[in-house]
Amino acid sequence: MKQDSVTETRGFANLPFTIVNDDGAAPALIICDHASRHIPEELEDLGLSEEQLSRHIAWDIGAGEVAGRLATLLDAPAVLCGTSRLVVDCNRPFGEASSIPESSDGVTVPGNAKLALSERQRRMDRYFHPYHDEIDRRIHGHDQQSQAPALISVHSFTPEMDGFQRPWHVGVLWDQDQRMATPVIRELRRDPDLLVGENEPYNGTNPPGYALHIHAADNNLPIAVFEIRQDLIDTAEGAERWAHILAQALTPALKRHLTRVSA
């Protein structure tokens, strides 16, 4: 990481999540599943070094910073996960092999080896469920006010993986529902200098993203899942720039969403 990089948050006061712009009025809810690299003290860093925990295996570098700034720009609340994806991945259904990984990108995670079912369940109860319960609470709170929110999920990806260079600046993922993805991609592509991936560098259908397939699909909510290349947002300046880029691309789609909801 660069010296002027965004803060490497080790946790949000040891909470399962933190809220940014709690009273945001926009018809949107921003979430960031991999905002933090915090490992609870009792897990003893899962047996990993500081250098390993600073890498993308522990968190989505820069994503939490972008999500928080985006919440302010859009005047929307944001729910940011407060624990590392290595403790339990809040973007994977329980039972998936990658939910509590024993290895990640070639790095063995000693603290996740041969976990008892009771420890897996404890992590779900302590970290996974409170985060997703808060998202559910806010979704249904909007419902009661006749303003079902659009979901905005922020992630980041490495410039290279398994020897493959990933040239995109940003990707937008979708599965069956394109209500948010298509207009947002269109807006992003108005900038000829941006290389925008559609279902790149990941596909919205695989692996099964929790926000996309549970929060959005089960509640019939439009969703935009962003993947931003990490080297573009690993400084405060980069995160600020990309929060503005996303806000500009999202604003027309959110206005249309609000019009449909109010009709």
C-alpha cells in the first residue's frame, strides 16, 4: 500500500458493522461486504502476518472508503461490514467453501483449518447475521415508507489474478435483473477514458453473491454491484474521485427508480 493510502481500518470499534450517513434520504442503500480487514482479538490474526492481512485476501482495498464517501454524495445510508472476509465472508452463503476459507490466493489461513461446526456457527451468529440483519432492517424500513431502496454494493478487485491482467477500471455485475446495471453501465461509458466491464472481472451469476441473490432478488430490489480496480482507489484521493464517478453514474438511475416507486 502507498504511504498516502486510505486508512487500513482494523475494525469499526469491534462491531459487526458501521453505519455512514444514518439518516440519508435517498431511495438507496449502500453496502460494502469487505470494507474491513479487522480480525477479532480472540482469533489471534488467524495465524497470519501483518503483511498478509494488508493484502486483498483480507478485505477489498479501498472499497469501504469509496462506499462511505458515496453515501455522503448521494445522501444515502451505508452499511459497512466490520470484520475481515477471512473471519467469515459476508458475500457468501453459509456452507460455501469460500465462506470461511482455509486458503486464499495461495495463502494458507491457519486459524480457519478444520473448524468445528460450532465455531463456524459462532462466527455466523457474531458477525455475519448482525450485518445482514441490519441490511434487512433498512430494506424493510424503507418498504414501510413506500420507498423500496435500490441496492448499491461496492467491491474492489486486483489488477492481476493468476497471471491474467485485468484491464477494466470498473465492472458492473448483474444476474437476472438489469434495472440498475444497464443504465449505470451506459452512464459510465459516456467517459471514453473509462474501460467498463459488464459482468467483469466476475460474473454476477457465479460465485453466488449474497447481496445480489438474497437481498436484491428475494425482495425484488434493483441493484448495482460495482467492482473497482484496487490500484485506482488505494489512496484517499483515488477513493474520492471514484465516489464522484459512481455518484454521477448512479444519479439518473436513482431518479428513475424514485419516479417508479412514487408512481
